[in-house]
Amino acid sequence: MIRVLIVEDDYHVATIHAAYVRRVDGFTVVGHAGTLGAARTQVRGTAPDLVLLDLFLPDGNGLDLLGSTLGTPDTRPDFLVITAARDMRSVRTAMRLGAVHYLVKPFDFAQIEERLVAYRSMRRRLERIGAAEEREAEQHEVDALYGLLRGPAPLPKGQSAPTMTLIRDLLGSTPGDLSAGEIAERIGISRSTAQRYLAEMARQGRVVVRPHYGTTGRPEHRYSMTRGGSGS
């Protein structure tokens, strides 16, 4: 599970954010802090993987926490900034200090879900390819990792980023290939819906489509990820 610390001075807002996080598979909330001081203590005590960070806090700016030395590079959490601050200086500083994303309030569940799913996919990708310092990364792996954090490309009307990510994750973690029917059954959508998403992925060059000829004479299409295709 990805451990999340919520840093937000408004307890009601923090409760809503926690409820959103718990709705996304693979995430758990390990704590809440309403000040910078409490956040530093919570980071040391709960060892979160990801911090949802507000910038307007009673005892300072959340960017001060983002810029702090918190543990070692291996134990320092990632930060997803969630704030009403829209000024470009805050955005630029957050990017410079390494925030994985910047989400402006107000927002709905779908918006934070998209960011969390992208972050989860990035972590899973790192686990699959190996994150040891001595391992040399291929360029396509680097491109894929950065692409995941940029988020998904615009989708056709009627298609959602979370469903696309589910299909991408399934194909990326499955040896060999899958049919549209197999994909539909595993993630709980209709076969026709799976086919629409797979057609879009094929158009973007993210999947390889291979015809499989069975006994009926009509080929069944089988799908697998292209090299580096699980990127964005």
C-alpha cells in the first residue's frame, strides 16, 4: 500500500481529502497534520510514501516543508501539492523542489484520482524495472516514467483516464498478450468498452495488435504493450 500523509490546516477539508485517497485502490492514509511543525513530526513518525501538501499553513508556507531535508533520498517522501495558491512563483518553486504534481483547489474526486493513479503507475513501473542506483536505465524507461507523471494524453469523449490506466496496468503486468474479452472480464467492463480503449491505445502506438486465428476462421485480436508503451 502507498502510505499517504495529509498536510492541511482545515480539518474538514483534510477529512474530505482522506476520503478521496481511501477510494483509490492501493492507497492508505497514515496521518494528518495541520501545521508545518506537526508535518515534520508526522513525516518522521509515519514514514509516508506520499504527502498531500497544502501551502497555506498557520506557521508557514508548505513549500518550506517541500524544500526541507527529510531523511535520506531513499526515505524522503514524494509530494503532491494541493493548494488554492495559483501564482506562478508557487507553481515554479514547487516544480523546482521536486513536487510530483500541483493540484489547484477546488477540485473533484476525478481530478485527484487521476493524479494518484498516475503516481501509483509510476511507482509500479519503477518496481518492475528496478530502481537500484547501480542499474542503468534505458531512455525509453526514463521517457515512460516522466510520461506517467505528466498524466494521460487527452482521450476521446466518453473515455476516462482511470479506466485507461487500469487497462494499461493490466497489459503491462501480464506476460504475453490478452484479448479484449479477457481484459474486460478482469477489470469489470464490457467487451465493447475494452475494444474502444484498445483501439485508442493502438492509434497512439501503445499496444501491439496481433491476430490469432482460431477454429472459426475469424481472427481474434490479441493485445500487448509496446516497448515503453505503458508510459503516459
